[in-house]
Amino acid sequence: MKLYRPLSVIAASLVLVVATPAAAAQVLTPSQDAASINAALAAMQTYNLITLGDLKSNQTVEGRAFVGGDLSGGSSNYFTNPKGQTGTALTVVGDVTDGPKNVGNGGGVKVGGNLDSGVNASGRIEVDGNGKNINGGAQVYIDGDAKNVNGQNVYIGGGKSGYVNGKVTLGDHTVAGLQTTLQAQRDGYVDSFGDLSAYLAGLTATSAMTYSADGQAAIFNAGAGTGVAVFNLSNLDQLFKNRSRLEFADPATYDTVIVNVAGANISLGNTINFQAAEGLGTKVIWNFYQAETLDFGSKVFYGSVLAPNADAKIGNFIQGTAVFDTLDQKGVIKMGTYGGGLTVEAPKGLAAIVTPVPEPSTWAMMIVGFGAIGAVLRRRRTAFAH
């Protein structure tokens, strides 16, 4: 079930800052909560894949994955190429079912619901519900019942059955309440990524997509400059129709390039293919801010993808950070996560204005004082109960 909520609107501008000496601060609108936007940007640097809802996968996520709902599908792999990252590799707010989940490179696992699929991981494993078929490392915590568990130290809140190998401690509730904590993290991401996507969508374009002389290539070239470059696209199907190549000039001098893409139901064209686009995900964010369905088909895709309201499908790899509502994953999510220095700061004194929650009469005064305030709707997922 999906709910929509009014996007918070603040009657003041925010300042977009890039953490490079050459970048000049810009006052940009529309304005949302700065802390919320920055939290989303930080999460895009932390995770390789984020779904606010369910993930169905029989594939691989090279870096960290956060699943806001349930994880299902065949055997799938995580943390296979973390590039120096350590700690928790797979976080699932809901239940984990179907085929076994394999976590490499010492990565840990956190599950808010039941872990029924089985997991192979050498890092710390935490399960708020029941856990079974677990091959773990030094520490395995299961607040519910445990069945068929291998670990050096196994802490169980409920009962045990089958084989449980290792030093076992019963009656241990160290991880009780984990799901509540993860649900709060998920709900925060629903808000933050919605704020970030809407904020980026409101930026004024600084560059325009062009075509090659033969008409076969759609070209993204921001030209000379530093800081943030912005492309705004509408009707992607028409723009890419009958094109065979998508070329993205290396944005070496820019900290971040935003490509805002309008449209509720988007499919990547069957004919177009990326050319020489390695590493785009560290600097380029494709913001599908209106997308409700997003189908990448069998095409590879380079660049970080922000589509927090979209039910997405992939049949080939994405290189960069990927953020969706739900995902049917039949291709690899590759590392190359967003690494820009983009941040948003509130002007001096703004916190004193917006910290209190305005009463209805106060809203009327703000409208008079600051001008008309618009509201947009975006999706919010209800909390999972297990």
C-alpha cells in the first residue's frame, strides 16, 4: 500500500554549496529542509542500492544494500566489490525469503523481520524475528527462534531447533527492537529522498542536450565550468527515439551533474546505448522525479539513479548509486556510488523561522509575508508490521 503526503515547503531559499574551492554558492528554489536533503545525499554515498519498499532479486549488489520492505527472489549476492567499505552490507527492514543470500568480504547483515531464506556471511548477523539456515561469523544474534545456525557465538532470544553450532546463549534479547529502529531509518529515507528529488527537479537548467551531426547520438556536454551543472529533460522516449548512442562528456571539472527527467512511466529506448561512460555514477545523478514506473529493459545504464517513487525493473547493470521505491532486479548494481560534495545549507537565521510547527493562523501570515506557497504530493510508504 502506498500513501502520498504533502511535501514540506519552507518560505525561504536554501543555498546549494559544493565542497570545492572553485564553486560559488547559489541561491536556488524550490526550498525544502536542508538537513533532510543532505541526509539523502549522504545515504547515496553510503549505499550502492536503496529500495524504500520491496526488492526482488536473483542478482548482485557490489556494495551496501538497504531494503525498506521485504527481500525475495532466488539466490542473490551482496558486498562482492565494496572497494574498502566495511561493516553492515545488507539491511532489510522486513522479511527475507526464497533463495539464500550471500554476503562477501566480511560484511554484516541486519534483518528487522524473519530471516527464512538462509544467509551466508562472515560478519555480524542481527535478526529481530526468527532466523534459520544461517552460516555466520563470530556473532549471530536472533531475537526470535533459531533453526540450523552455525556461528562462533550465537545469541538467541527464543527457542532453538535443528542444529545450532557454536557457543550458544539463550534468553538474549540484545537485538530486540531492531525492526522499529530500521523502520524509522526507512521512513526517514522516504522523506529525505523525496525532498532531494523535488529540490533537484526545481533547479534551473545550465546546459542542454544536443544531437550529433548524423542524428544518431544524444549528447550530454555541460561544457567548461565548475560546481553544479543541470540538464532538464521532458519526454525521454521522444528525445531518444531513433537514436543509437548516448554520449556523456566526462564532467571532470564539475563536482556534480544533475539530469532531471520528467515523466510518470518511463522505458529506456530499445535502440540507444551508452558510449564510453565508465565512472559516471560518482558525479552524475539522473533524477526521475515524476517516475512511477521505470523500466531499463536490457540496457546498461551509467550514472547514479534517483527515482524514489518508482517501481523499477532492470535487466542489465547500473553503475552508480540506485534509489527506487521497489525494484525487480535482474542485473548487477555496480559500485561507483555518488561521491560529489553537494550539500544544501539554510541561510543564516532560517532555523529560527522554521523550527516551530506553524499553527494554521501562522500559515496565513507566512503566505502574506513571503508570497504563495505551493505544495506537491509525493509518496510515503506505511510502516511494516511484523
